[in-house]
Amino acid sequence: MTTTETPETASLAGSIPAEKLLTGLRTELQKNEHVIWQGRGSGRAFNALHRGMLVRAGLLAVAALALGYLLFDNRNPSYNWVAWILIALLVVRLVLFVWLTSKTPSRQVAMLTTQRLFSVDVTRPEIRWSIEKGGEGRAEGAHLEPHPIIVTGTKERGHIKLNTTTRKVRVYPPFVLFNAERPVELAEKIKRTLKIDQPIQDRTK
């Protein structure tokens, strides 16, 4: 995530003006909000895929192998081509699904204001979430209690997980800043700005 920021001690006039906000953020600025950081996602984040989705992918792979075994283990090998076609379709479907959805980080734009941290998908604006002052999370109409801030990756670039949800999620969970530059420093800035009491768990390498 490429960042743009201003000093936290900057005056209101020194904050990032609305006309310089990234596309997708300009119309989201609320009254009396001032932006002190904004970032654009980049790359892919296979190491941030939701565990539930990985389990489903694994089960799908097992099903494909089982189907192949049952079809190959027959008395009429002339129909083995059917097994190959079915397995190929399953594998292609799985690979395309993971490849397309793994582009989510590159579609993320986010901003830290004096009131909240806000993220939106530039191609799917309905995919959005925010962290309010105190650390409360908001996504898809749900309000979630504060959660420890977890930072993974390296000191130079990594993911920042700010909350969690028990709801059914897509490939990526909400409340994650993907591939952020200097993620530990950014997490500390978010914690100070939004007065979050929850600790930062530094899991970077």
C-alpha cells in the first residue's frame, strides 16, 4: 500500500485536501473530518486469505482426487477421458477463483482521518469497512467491539489486521490494510489517532 501522509501535529490547513484524495475516497470525506494519511493497495496477498476459504479449497481438491480415483478405477478404461475433463474443470475453476479474488489488495484505497480509518474497494464500493475512535469496527451494517491490532509481514511492508468478524466472509476478511508500507509505524499512528486501547501485536519478521 503506497502511502501519502501529513504530520499528526499539522494544522487543519496542513491535512490532505479533499481534491488530492485518491479516487474512491473523495466522496467519502465527512463533515469535520481531516485526512492525515491515505494509501493505495498493491499486489496480491495470498498469505492473508481467509482460513475458511483455504479449507474449502482443500476440500474441493480432495473431492477432485476422490472423483478421479472412482472414475479411473473402473472396468472400462475407455471412459477415463471423462474423469480428466471433470478434474480439469474443477482445477481451472478453483485457480481462476483464487487468482481473480487475490487481486483484492490492489483495489483497496484507505484513509486515516481525525475521526476514523476507512477502506473501500474501488471497483466494488459496497465492499467497505471502517474503524471508529476507540477501535470499534463497522462493516456491512454490523458494529464490532475493539480488537487487538495484529501486524504481519516485515518491518518494510506487511498487513495490518484491525478487527475481526464472525460473519460469513469472502476470500479476504474485512478490517485488513494490505501490503502497507512500514506497517508497525502505521499501526501505531492509527492507535494514537483513534485512541485505541487495544494492544498492537507485532508479528513482523
